[in-house]
Amino acid sequence: MMKDFDKILKGIEIIKIIGNINIQINEIHFDSRKVKNCDVFVAVKGTQSDGHDYIAAAIEKGAKIIVCEHLPENRPEGVAWVVVKDSAAALGILISKYFDNPSEKLSLVGVTGTNGKTTTATFLYRLFKLFGHKVGLISTVVYKVDEKEYESTHTTPDALTLNNLLYEMVNEGCKYCFMEVSSHSLAQNRTAGLKFAGAIFTNITHDHLDYHLTFDNYLKSKKLLFDNLDKNSFALINIDDRNGRIMVQNTKAKVKTYALHTLADFKAKIIESHFGGMQLQINGTDFLTPLVGEFNAYNILAVYGAAILLGADKIETLKLLSTFKEVSGRFETLRSKNGIIAIVDYAHTPDALVNVLKTIHQIKNSSQKIITVVGAGGNRDKTKRPIMAKVCSEMSDKVILTSDNPRFEEPEDIINDMLAGVEESKRNNVVTIVNRHEAIKTSVMLAQSNDIILLAGKGHETYQDIKGVKHHFDDKEEIIKIFNTL
């Protein structure tokens, strides 16, 4: 679709314009390889490469307008230049306006935090579908335009993909979209130009320091989502997390809270918990769920609170939520014929592992042993590796350290980084098996009837990323195969 470029420039911090921008443009791209005649090329500085290095290639492909942060020395005739303060932010705003601001035409709710984003966003999608609405979902697991599914490439996709999805949702008649918002996407301005009806903060713990470098930077990135909300939006925060209040220090939105242990607008209490589910009390109403664990109580509460803030009926919301089962790879429980329990969970941070193992301890009996199979991702935050192994060794009867997604690192090196966190007194209970299939097989061999195997770290993932190649591997599939041989 052709657009008048000068009409979509509003809201961008422009430093200088050179040439004629009063023209109709075809598309907007930040990848020079996709540029065609009469397109706009936005030169964005990425983590791996700088779009400014590809300006000449974009012009050669037919770009008529270049949006950039600094001008190149050689500037061909017939090309207009827009110099901006922040290319990434400009890209988000331009793309949003190019697609006629789709986020303003539906209720877009962002979910951010270290843990619980996927479950919260997915449950909200399921809930509002059951209310009878057409709904969109943007998550780590999948992108959905109502019933239509697309493969998820990032927790939060790039601005072009994001607005394209939102535009499709509007055209399909979606009224709501629930979206995971990662710290990376906020730091990189991928959500610039979007209007959020509300935002949810789940929690924040040690993660992604390979990218953000400091916890303070990580915190500030998450906070950007709330800083940019307007007065008509809501900000729903987990007040049990001490950083919850920090998230909303500068927000214009209406702040609402949820908690298990503190006074809050939406308050829950766990009455009873076992492997078959939980009994909760939510704002004074009894509630039964097949879901397990304190972390799921928080997820349910976040979903309940957001639904009410979006105008849903309280009783109907609780009634539907009581039927929800776990999201794929989130405390997914399987049993063998001889009674061994396996739990497949995405926990890949120290805090997530503590939560999962604490939950298991709360509902198991004294005779049940816990065998944890865990690894850590390559080319990611190395500082969490020894802490993860320490947590598992202290909260499990047996630990098998194995490969996760080694990417371009050697699995043995990652395992050695993890081993460094295990105290000498716990070393006898820790074994290392690089091959993940063999590690899972060994865990079953070590387990007796009624023992619990925790397969941590990969959850819903169906691959192992090794040297840039994704090899098929699914923890759930593996454990089912092995269980079937017993």
C-alpha cells in the first residue's frame, strides 16, 4: 500500500531533513535485502550489525528515503534523508503509522517480568476467547491472530513484524491482543509507537545480564513499558515483588496491585496444594484449579486482575479460569506406568528453579526423591550458571547436569561453569552427562516408583541449538518415549 511519507513523520524526533520527503512510499524496511523501489530504509544500530553500513545497498535496491542517525559522506542524487535522534524508535513510530496505528484499534495488553509472562499472556488469550471475542497473542511459544498460528521467532518480534501482526488482527476483527514484552524489545525500542491499554508486571530476578550488563539496566528496561503508558491505561503490578513499586514510579496509568502475601487490590491465599491442583481464595471467593504451585497462583491472580480491569465479570472469570490446565512446558506433569512423576518446566533462571523446586517440596511426601536434570544456555548470561547448579544441588536429592542449547559454546565448558557453584558436600549427588537424551534416560533409571524427575530449562522448546543448527529435541517427547519402555 502506498503512503504519503510526510504524513507519517509526526511524533519522531527529527534533527535534519535533506531532500524531498513529500512523496508516496511503498514499504518501510530496516533490512536492506528486502528493500524494493520507492521504499524507505531505516538504518538501525543492532547488537550484531549497524544498518548505517547498508545504506548504499538499500539505495541500490531502490530506496528513495533514508532514515538514519548520521549521514554518510556519499549521498546520491534523488534520495531524501531524514536524520533522527533514535532510528529504532523512529522505525517503530513510522511502521505503526504506516499500518494506520493498529494498536489503537484493539485493547493491547503487555506482560513483562522475568518469569510468568508466557502463562499470563496465554491464559488471557484463552480466557477472552472463551468470553466470545476474537483475540491475538504474541508470545515466546506462538503468535496467534485469533485461530491462525505463526511460528514465534522472538518473545517480542521486531517492530515491522509486530505491527504487521497487529494490523492483521484488526482486519480479522480481533478486539484484544495479549503480548509478552521482553526487556530486549524495550531496550531496543521495538514497541515504540504502540498504544497499550494496560501492562502487567509479574516479577523480576537475575536474568539476561549478558545483554543488559547490570541488574539496574535490566530493571530500567522493564520499567520503560510502564513509563510510556497513558492516563487511560492500567498498570497491574505484583506488589509482593519489591521492584513492583519501582516499575510504576513514573507512570501516568491507573496503578492496581496483586499479591499473595501483601494487602493488594487482587489478593489470593493458597488454602491447599497437591499434585492434582490447588484450592485458593481470591478476594474472599473459594477457587479450585488443576494448576500447581505458588507461581501459578500469581499467574492466575494476574490474569484475574487484568480481566476485571478490562471489564470482565468476576464470577464468570473465576469459573472459566478454574478449568485452565498448564501451558505447554510450564510445570507439565507426566506419570509412568510404575508411578514415576516427571515435570517438564521452562525454568532457566535461578529464581525460576527455586520456585519450581519449592513447589515440588511443598506438595511431595517425605519418601519421594527429587531428581533434577538441568543445563544452561550457551552464549548467554554466564553468571547465573553456578547459581542454577547450586540451587538444584541444595533442593534436589540427585542432579544431572547436561546440555541445554549450547549454541556456539562447548557443552562441557557450560557444565563446568555450573559445577563451580556446587558445594563440595553436595558433589556426590551431582553427575554430569553431556548428551541430554542419555541424561533423561539416566534420571529414569535412578528413579523409583513415586519419585519426581524435574526436566528443567527447555519446557516447550522442540530443538537443541548447536553450532547455529537447530536439532529436533523435545523433553516431553523424550520422557514419554522412555516411560513407554518401562
